[in-house]
Amino acid sequence: MQCTTTSRYTDEEWILIVRDTEVRLNIPRQRFQYPGISKREFAKLFDHTLLKPEASPKQIDQLCSEARQWGFNSVNIRAFYARRAFLNLRGSSVRVSCTVGFHDPSDEQDLFRALKEANRAYTSGAKEICLLLSSPLLHTQHYDTIYAALAVLRSLCPSPVFLKLVISTQTLREADVVAACVLARAARFDTVEVGNVSFDGRTTIEASEYDVRLVKGGVQAAEEEEMDWRAMDERKRRVAPSTRQHQYHLHHHQRTHSNDSMVSEEESPGTSEANGSDDWGYGQTFISRAREASQRASALLVRRTASLTKPMGVKASGEIKSLGDAARMLEAGATRIGTSHTVEIMKEARERIEHVGDVDQWVKANLARDMGWRNSRLTRFGAGELEPGQLTRWYTER
């Protein structure tokens, strides 16, 4: 892909940033909390998905109808059905999400084509865009090209459009996953998706709990590293004006020195021209110093508001077929679930609720009785002292 925009860093600088982020990487091991299955917010964690290229308009209509009925967060479809889904979901809280970047695995991914597809989906009413990123681009460390494409996509689809970067963790090294998280954070994406889907969208692979935790750790490390990126940006902005001014004076000195032998006594206007250039140089020095002061003030403001930046989410997608699968992904740190089996999962959750009543209260009461925590303060699903997988086993074994 040919990109005419000015990149933020060079490939070498990106590699250094990724290495620094790898040092900060800490894969979380705790169980993350999420709304109980008896809550309305539980359905909002799901993206009702249909990405098969042979999907028919009738199937898209049915997908939208199910999403309205169950109250899912969005329907995830291909871009050429974005307008149809937008018209079907008009008046509801369900959003249209489009995945772009599918290509033949034997061919190189055309990011320019993916950007055009994303722009077409956005103009058709899509409020969420998922960009499938090719693994070879990360393997070859073409970070400059990747960031340029992500930044262009963010400019084409400004906030509040929700942007997700989809990576196939089954074909990536740990360093590549961290690099994807870094680039997504730098381009102001909202979520990194663990999308174990083929590049043509025809086959999916079972989602891995470890992959979700790895991406969760990579996202957290990228957020911690972000302040160092901003410091680097500030240093580059400070150096750039003085460097340009030095280059100008060096060029001017070389030009006047080379013409010394040709200067005659009649060329007195040259002195005033040199004086004029000196005045221009002093003016540029004053402007660059004022610019540096303004940049220091803005950097201070950025540091003060850094804690207010929105954290990135993690989406798990793939062969998530049951309530137990979804519970494992959410406990691993996923903030969103993308699957084509959302209706089956919600029906299973409803059966659980009808069988035991209020699931949250049931879990708390049984934990207090069985583990002797009757008088202890419990969180939603018990404290962090629970042995791993306690709630997941309850979902899957009953």
C-alpha cells in the first residue's frame, strides 16, 4: 500500500517502542468480573455475527431481528450488507458493525482496499468497524505502514465510531501481538479483537483463553507505555524547528562562501540581504521558542489528563458455542464476545436463570455456605481468593 501521509515514527523507532512495551508485559492471571447472566447488561456484551461471504439478504434480516429481540450490542456483518442492516435496526439500540480486510490467503493484503471498504461501510451507517490485519505485515515488522493505515482509518471514521483491530493470534508470535496492541493504542483504536478467523472469513478456530489474557496484558502494557510515546513526540517537536533553522543557516553560509570570489565592490546590496536574513533567523528563533513553550504547556496538560483516557477493550471471537465458553472468555478479561451462537448462549442462560432463580444471589449464598464466608464481604462472584475456574465449573458442570 502506498501511503502519502507523514508517519509518526520510523520502523526502527516503532521496534524500540514495541521492545519497551514487551518489558512491561504482564499477562494477568486473575478472574475478571462481568455482569451476571440475569442482568440486561449481559446481552450487551455480545456481537451477533454472520461473516460468511455466501450469506443471503434473508439471513441478514433474520440476524437483525434476533439482535433486536435479545438486545445484543451489535450485528457484525460484511460491509456490503451495512446499509440493509442499518435500515433493519433503525430505531433500536443495536449497532451495525462491519468487518473489513478479508482477502485471499495466498495474496498480500491490500490495506488501501480495506480502507475504501471501511469508508463505504461508515457512510452506509456502520457505527463499528473491525479491521482484519494480515499476519505477514506484523511478521515483517512493517509498523510504519500499519500505523499509517490505522491512522487513516481513524481519520476516516472519527469518534464516536468504534474501531476494532482484529488479529489472528494463532499465527502470531507474542512480540507480534504486543506490536498490534501498541499500534492500535497509538492510532486511537477502541478494542483489539482476538479473532481466530481465516483471512477469507470462511473458517474459524476455537478461541483460546490464553490468547485473550495475552492481548489483555498487551493492551495494559501499551497504555502504560503511552506516556513515553508522548514524551518522544514532544522531543521530536522540539528538535524539528531548531534542526530546520540550522539547516537553513548552513545552506546560507555555504552559498555565500562559494560566491565570495565573485562578489565585487558594486554588490553592496548583498550586505543588506545578509542582514535581512539574520533578522529573519532571529524571528524564526523567537517563533520556535514560543512554539516550544506552547508544546510544553500542552504536554503538561496531556500528563494531567492521561488518567482520564479511555482504556482499550479486548474482544474474543471464534468458536464460542456455549455459556461456559463465554464465561471463560469474560473471566479471562474479554470485554466483548463475538460469535454466531449468541442466541443459543442466551437461551442457555435463560434456562439457568429459570432453574436456579437469581444467579448472582445463588452464587453468593453457596460460596458463603460452602466456604465459610457467610460474614465476609463478597464481590459479585466472590472475592479474588476463589480457586480459578470456580464459577466456570458451575456453568459447565450443572
